[in-house]
Amino acid sequence: GSERRLLTQSKDRLFVTDSVARGGTLLMLKSQGEPDHSRESLFLMKGEELSSLGINSRFVRHPSFSPDGRSVVFESDRDGFRDIYRLALKPAAVPERLTRESSGCFEPSLDPEGGSVVFVSSISGDPEIYRVDIEVKHWRRLTWSPGLDGAPRVSPDGDHIAFISTRGGGPRAHVMERDGGKPRAVVEWDGDLELVHEDLRWSPDGKWLSFVARRPNRSSLQVVFVPSGERVRLRGGEWFDQTPRWSPGGDELVFASNRDGDTELYRMRRDGSQL
């Protein structure tokens, strides 16, 4: 945090996504226009150079690189309601539509091997989690529960999927096997607790989950040790913590917080020490 340099100069809203390709190329999301009438588009950022991927529509969300860095998977409403697409990163490439569903497909999470995508759809009447094979476009339903199942996150080894569900009466973080088997709650519902979908994250070793627990007028960063369900509340208080991200080694978290009056970036150990 001691040295900063400006990488972009734009009047539009620019967002760095979580996905980084080999060589340090970033995925950038650009939002243009007023919030109620904005257009979103995808860019690559290498060093200080921005290059457009030619993707532009009302919504472009949840983009990520394939493991080999040769393509990008994302959610978009470019052909109607939202579906999942793949774009090869080569000249004149055309987006490949992976799903076609009138009720929409959302929140894609790539398998670490790059062969399938886990996502959410309401084709059955309520939001459930599915997996689609990228090459043959075959769907498989993974959850069967009344209420909302969403925010799927495939573990780093591909063997498990974390997700948020309202099964049982309130929002809980769950973990299940890659085929949907043996779902279990690892974060229980607690009164007015709300779990922020965007902030459910696996640690690099796949043993921990970080999440943000939101209550009226405040939110706190927490982690849970998945094998045992042991939960650690990290310095929660009368402020808003948000957008936690794991260090490459998995022993630290970087996050945003307004605990000192305005929103700044912080770093701390996984147990809440050394803030």
C-alpha cells in the first residue's frame, strides 16, 4: 500500500474482476451511462493497456478466465434475458452461448479444469443450482430444495461447491459434493442475518470460506473452517466490512471497511489478528 500509480483514466465506472490470467492480464468491467440506463462491457487490462472484448449489453456479470487463459465465461443479456456465454480470446471470435433458458441463467462459476460451469437458474420454478458441460451443453441439476439456492462457488480442487440457501427458513452457507451430493450447512441462520452472495469465497487451499454477514446498519467479515464448521468472527463492530479476498497463501484477507469513517482497504490474518 505504500506505492500507488494510476492505471486508468476514464469518466466511466471501471471495476476489476477477481479473475487474473497467466501473465497478469486482468478482466475489467466497464459501466457507461446513468445507472438506470447503463451499458456494461468487458475489457482486458495488461499493464496500463485496455483492450475491448467487444462484449456490450445492459448486463455483463460474473466474468472469469478459463484455467488456460484462452477464453472468458460470463453472464449477459445480449440475446434476451440473461444466459451464460464463453468467448475465445482470439481475433474475430464470436461469443458462444452455453445456455438458452427463458427464465435466465446466472452467477456462473467455472470448474477449475475448465470443462463445465456451475450456475443458477429458475427453470424449475425457484432458483436451483445446475452444471452445464461446455462442449456438449448437457445440463445436470445439482440442488432440489424449496426456496433460493444461489451464489455457487466451486472449490479450488473442483470437488465441492459452496452456496447460499434459504432451505430451513433462513440464509445459510452450505457445501455439497461436485455432483450435488451430501449438502450440509456450514453457516447457520441467526435472526436478522443476511449473507452477501458476492462475498462468499473459498480460500486457495479449499479449507476455509470467507463471507460477510450483514445486519441492519452494519456488516462483519467472518470465516468458517469447512471440515469442522468452526466459525471465526473477524473484528465485527458498528461498521460495514465488505468484499473480502484471500491472499495467495490463504493466511490473510484483504477487505474494504468504513471502520475509520470512510471506506479504505485493510489486511489482516485469517484469525482476525494483525489488522
